Amino acid sequence: MASKEHEAQSGYLSEEQISSPAQYSVEDQETGNVKPLKRALEGRHMQMIAIGGAIGAGLFVGSGEALEEGGPASLVICYTIVGVLMLCTVLSLGELAIMYPVNGAYYEYTARFIDPSWGFAMGWTYTLSWMLTLPFEITAASLTIDYWNSSLSPAIWVSIFLVALIIIQVFGVRGYGEVEFVLAIIKIITCIGLIILGIIINCGGVPTSNVGYIGGKYWHNPGAFANGFKGFCAVFVNAVFAYSGTELVGLAAAEARNPRKSLPKAAKQVFWRITLFYVINLLVVGLNVPYNNPQLLGSGSTADAVGVDSKASPFVLAIQDAGIPVLPSIINSVVLISTLSVANSCTYASTRTLQALALSGRAPAFFVYVDKSGRPLWCVVLQVLIGFIAYIQLASSGITVFNWLLAIGSLAATLMYLSINVSHIRFRMAMKAQGRTMDEIPWKSPLGLFGSGLGTFLAALCLVAVFYSALYSPSHAPPTAYGFFETYLSAFIALFFFILWKVVQRQWWFGVKLREIDVDKGRRFAGMELLPPPEPEKELPVGKRIFHSLF
């Protein structure tokens, strides 16, 4: 009784009052009879999705190609710049996703705050990107087995991995969250271990090493940069693709139990985790492996063609040079885990975005269906069926087919980063134009409009760098139509979808007027601004605070 009187006097309502299903059932209002997705993701899942989605073969193997193309200094600079882009993007996305934890997240924000046709283009480009990435990742996972045993057909492993993914889908979003949680912990422990080991190798602390103390000698000979500006742009492209998946934490907000509590923590810690797990790792490995090491070029195998040849990993090369046995095999195991983690993310990202497209009338209506367990059933069925394309690797031209399938969505993530930051700017502008107070926003990005403005600039810069690199490679080969479209086809696919929806809807204007933007639809609680601010957490010992920051 006393607490209710206090709430009345303070002007705040309780969270139970505001979230009363009878009064504020957003899902029922917006979807009619459509069952909502199940909110089953805990804070620990959100934390690991935020960082685990970005750690993959791009770090452990793809960084070798980047090191060879641009040198160690380009590696650190480019990955830091793109890391800042990811920080700005995730913070902007966090503010929007906490305000509107709706299915489809960034696609919905793009359609609402920028332009419906651009939202349609982003939604379909992003969906296709993840859907077509699944068979590629399954193929990559099967090829990592060649490191240990090349006598077995890859089709055996493709079948095993497909069955495993189907089993995960049975458990719905909870299955995705738990698997990603476990795999992310393995990847994080590996990253920390590689940093420690790399420092020991650099200081000459490995008894079996014939190299001795390394220090910074490889930054002087052969040098810190390679292939000039072309090499720098090529590393930029590699960094953009390597970070893909970090944004999934925003998509997962629609199925989080308490996005207001879990999402800010995940968003604010992205930069420090990126700095630790990416930049420091790449700085250390760039000190230990010269960019002119011929093994960085790869073996020319099928595994090398799909980016999972552990023998070309700079981490493996540093370990081998130090004469340490067994560890290269462990790194290959982590590469395998990383590709399976991305495959797991593929099934989640594509199905949720497709279901959101159908929910808004921008995809076939039967994809709207969600079963009683909260799974978008027909979206999952389609994604699994597309996964069977992985068997095409058995054909002689299989890898070429995969390259073109990936080209369809290669820029989807970068275009989405641009759209997320522009959406945040437009959201803030719409709130101001409609005379709404910023106090209605449950959690605000610490960087505010400056962050989304910087994120917009960096995302546009990434698109320019990819465009330049598609024409002028570090190998100094002349530009070719094949090479250009293999890299930049995704932009033309997005443009096609944009024009298509303009024609279908006969919308010849661009952009939604600020005063016409609906800033209330999709809010989880209609009165969320009446909630008191979260209570400050109890001060923890330094050790526990460091642990929580990392994990």
C-alpha cells in the first residue's frame, strides 16, 4: 500500500502496471491473431551475441590476407576505424531497439524513419545475405575438417552440420541463444589466450623458438605498410566484412526478456571488447608475422578459396615459427566453431527479418506464421532448404557459384550500418519536430547525434573504400567487370529492390516527413517514460567488474 502511494506521489508507475497485457499488448495491436515471437533471451545471451557475432574466421584466418595486402599498420588502423563505426552503430541501434523492441529491428527502423522503399530494399538484401551465407558457412565448416582428414567426402560433414542446425531450430530462440553463448565463450577464451601467447612469442619467451626476441623489427623490415593506398583500402574492406554480425544484438532485442536492462550493457561494452579481441590481437600478430611471409597467400586449396585455410592463418604461422606443437590444430578447431557460430546466426537473422517483412506486407503472407513455441516456422523451413545448397561444393564449379551467391548480399551489412545511423538521426529529428520530450526515450546513446553522424560518415567511407578496392586491387591487376561485380553486386541488388517497391507502391517521393513519422508504434510499453530510472547497481570489487566487462 505504501509503495503504491509512493508511486502516485512520485509520478511514476510500476513496470507491472505499464506492461499489463490487457492494456498495453503491443503484439496484439500490431499483429492481430499472429502469435508473437517468444521472449526467451536472457542478459547473458545478449552479452555474448554482441561480441560473439563479430569473432569468426575473418579474425583467425581472414586477417592473414589483410596483413599480406596492407601490412600490420593498415591492419590495426583499419580495424580500429571500423571498430569505431561498430560502436556508433550499436549504440544508435541500442537506443532504437530499447524504444522499439520489434521484430525485424533495423529493417523496421529504416522503413519507418527513412523511406518505406529503402526499408524494403534493406530488408530483402539483408535477408538474402544471411540466407545465402548459410550454405557457404556449412561448406566452410566441412572444409576445415580437411586439416585433419582429407580422405572423407565433405558431403558427410555437410549432412552432419545441417542436422545439428535443424536440431537447434527445434528449441527456437532459446536454442540459438544457448548455442551462441557457449560458442562465444570458446572464441573469447581463444582470443585472450592468443594475446597472451603472442606477447610471450614476441618477447622470445618460447624455449623451442629459433626466432628469439622479435619486438617491432617486422614493422621496420619489411615495413608497416604494404601496397600503398590500394593495400590500405583492401584491409578496410576486410575489416568491414570481419565485423559483420555485431549488429545482431539489436535484432535479438525483440526476443529478449528485458531489453531495457540487457541491451544497454551489451551495447556499451562493444567498443572495449572489440578493442581487446580484435585490435590488440591483430597488433600482436602483426608484430610476430611479417606481411611478406609467402604462407599468408594460402595454399590454393578449396579451404583457402572459402577463407578457412588455417595454414594461412597468421596466428598459426606465429605458433609454428615458435615451434609449438598441437596449438595449430586447436586454432583450426576454433575456426570450425566460428563458422558453425556464423551458420547459427544465419538461421536466426534471416528468419526473423523475413518474418518481419511478411508481417508488414513486404513478403509472402505465409511467412508471417509463428508456431506456439514462438518460431517463425515457414521462414525456418526456407532457410534450412537453402542450406542444402552446400552440397553444390561437390561440383567442379561449386566455389565459383558460392562466390556469386555471396556477392548478392556482400554489402548488406555495411548498407544496414549506414541505414541504422541515419534512422537514429531521423528518429531524434522526428521527436523534436513533433514536440516530444527526450525523456520519453528509456535509454539514450551516450554519443547521441554525434555518434550516429560519425557512424553515417564512416559507413559511407566504407562503401567508398569497397568501391575503390573493387576496381583497384593491391595486386595492381587492371580493373575487370568480373572482379567489380563480385564485390559490389549487392549495391545494385539493393537499388533494384528500392526501385521495384517504388514502382509497385507508386511512391515517387523519397523520405518520410518528420511530422508524419509514427514514434509510438512498436513501443514495448506505452508508458515506459513513466518508469523510474533503473537503480544504480551495487558497486562490485575491481576483479568482478573486469570480469563482467569482458564476459
